[in-house]
Amino acid sequence: MSTRLQDTVALVTGASSGIGAATALSLAAEGAAVALVARRRDRLEELAEKIRAEGGTALAVEANITEQDRAAAAVERVVAQLGRLDVLVNNAGVGMPGPVLNAPAQEWERMLTVNLRGLLHVTHAALPHLLRAAEDSPRRVADLVNISSTAGRVARPGTAVYSMTKFGVNGFTEALRQEVMRQRVRVSVVEPGTVDTEFVTHTRDEIRASLDQQLAGMEMLRPEDIADAVAFVVTRDRRVSVNEVLVRAADQTW
């Protein structure tokens, strides 16, 4: 294990699988105590046990962050049990691609609720603790990393609402960065391209078939590739702020 994040606490949302789980493992390997936040308790407990078995510290917190009171309670539980909060990774998100015409309205609501409201709820609760950590931690810096997407940079047919949420994440990230940068809370965005995760499992069957055809033959990114980017961002010296990281699959054009 590295010690670059020794004596820090990191909270990762959407930690039960994919990028979130890989990021939690990566931050734990850097020495951070990691709070795992998601809805699937069994997955969280399994990941927490894995981190502990490797000598790390992990806390599993079952929470639906789309509800503001539960998101706030999750953050407060983390601080109460682990003592502080130095790093927040807003990873929880959902994508349901498909054309706008005749799209089920509940899919749009789901993306807006998780990708935007969930991120806002956790950020709102966590920010005072991050500001405090930047003042009193040995590192004298705290980090907030939002996981966005290439869909927050390039809008394509079939991704209208998903892109709207991710463009929103990018805009929120940049504005917040400017608000708190002088207090040494670094706010960054990581934009993954096509990653081999459970992403497509949320889509309708007919949309999934189209996605499978589009991605056929592509060597997709692995969750660990994005976790590496997050770890790079949050382990820089306090004089360095990595504002944006774009990580595409090597043969991805969009």
C-alpha cells in the first residue's frame, strides 16, 4: 500500500460496482480510509471486506442519495465514524440512451435524479467538511472529483438527456472549482469514454442491441483505468490542481 493518502478519509458514491468499486480500491491502496456509499448493501459489504483483508479501512453505507435527507445522513455518518472527510468522488450515475421521440419519461427522470440531484445532495452535505479538511489536514488540501462522461463534451444522437446531465455536471464542476479554489478544495472532473461496466444493463432491449452493434470490436476501457485517473488527481501536491481528465478508449472517436 502507498501512503500518499494516509490519515485521510474518502467517500465514493456508486461504490457497489464498476468505476466506483475500482476507485474505492485504488484510494484504499493509497492509504485512505474509504466510505462506500450505494444502495446495494451486499455488494458494499463484500467490497469493504476485500479492502480490510488487504490492510485497509472501509465503511459500507447503504443510502439512496437521490433523497436529500438520506444523502446528508450518509455523509454525516461517514464523518462521525471515520472522523473527517478529505476526498469526495461523486461517481453514482445512470445512462439510458435512446432517441428523444417516444422515450419513456421515467428514463429521463431517472437520469436527472441520479446524475444531477444525487450529485448535488452529496456535494451540499460534504462541502463544509471538505473545507474544514483543507484547513486542518497535514496535506492542507481536499478534493472533490465528479465523474462525468465524454457525453458531457460531445452530444450525439440517442444521448440527448444523458448528455444534458453530463454537460450539467461539467458546468457545475467548473463553477464550484472557482468558488472554493482559494480555500484549497480542488474540484475536478473526470470524463470517461466507453467503459466495460453495468452501464448497458439499464437500457431497453432494443437500445441495447444497437449499442452492442456500435461497440462491437472496440476494446473498451476498464473501471481500473478511470480509478487510476481519479487517484492521480487526488494525490497531487497541493500546489497542483488537475481540473479535467478526459479518458477515452484508444479506438473511440466520440
